[in-house]
Amino acid sequence: IADLREVARARVPRALFDYLDRGSYDEITLRRNRTDLEAVRLRQRVMVDVSRTATATTMAGQACSMPLAIAPTGLTGLFHRDGEICGARAAAAAGIPFCLSTVSIGSIEDVRGASPAPFWFQLYLMRDRGFNEELIGRARAAQCPVLVLTLDLQVQGERRRDAKNGLAVPPRLTLRNALDIATKPAWG
């Protein structure tokens, strides 16, 4: 994974890389999550019969080949062309769920049209109930079997690196990020 991270750093404009790689405010939660993950130790067992070991399970009523899913990742399509579609296809091939982000680049309809299996949909609950209902209707029409509600957007976390790097919604082109993009031709 560290190798893939370095490849991404070299290929993706800095503002996008930092969006994907960093966190909000002082990044305390990000550091703690990484420390906790690094503390997990897998114990190798030898001389044990694993011929009947099975990883298959169910999650949210869906059969899965293993207890993993591809979590919703916002703006995936900015990191790789058709990133959400690629993620949905990879999840289907692995027999695990894929969850499309509310803030994906690919539309619900485009991902469903290109995906060999139904996928879950993450909904950030917005103040605009009509907008929420529209997204739920589109997810239902796309046959998304699971709606994953995300409730932590009441106050959006300040992503300080995004502001420093010029990542904004709507996008804002500056001389600095234009030069950075020009040095990443593989991304374009």
C-alpha cells in the first residue's frame, strides 16, 4: 500500500492527493486510526488444517465472499477515470459490496449501467429534504439494495490542506494548481 501511495503522490495533483490522503482539522483522528490499524497483529498459524475454512458471510442481508466492502470514497472519479465504475466492478469480481458515495463523480445511473452487480448507496443527509428524496429515488431506481446513512456532515470538518492547496467546490483554478496539474500528465 505504501508503494501505491507513492505512485499516487507522483501522478495526482497535490490538492487531490492531499484530499484523499489527509483529514480534517489537526488530523488527530486520522493519526489515531492509522496507529490503531498498525497495532493490529495477524498471528500466523502453522500446522493447522484450513481445508474447511470459509470466509463467506452476509452483510446487511447480502451474501459476501469475505467480510469486506469497498467503502464510499468521495470524488473517486477525480483520481482515476471512471473510478467509481472500476470500484464497483472490482467489488463484484471479488464478491464483496461496493458503496457509492453521495459525492461521487460518476452518477448513480452510470455506475449501475456499468456494474455487473447492484451496489450500496451512501446518503449524506442534507437539509434539503427534496434533494435527499431525489437521491433515494435514484438509488431505488438503480436497485441499490442498501442505503448507508452518513450523519456526520451537520458541520463539515475543515480540511486545512484543501484550502492551502486550492481544492474548492466549485473548483477554482489558480496559477499554483495549474502548474501542479501540468506536471501530472498521466492524471490528465
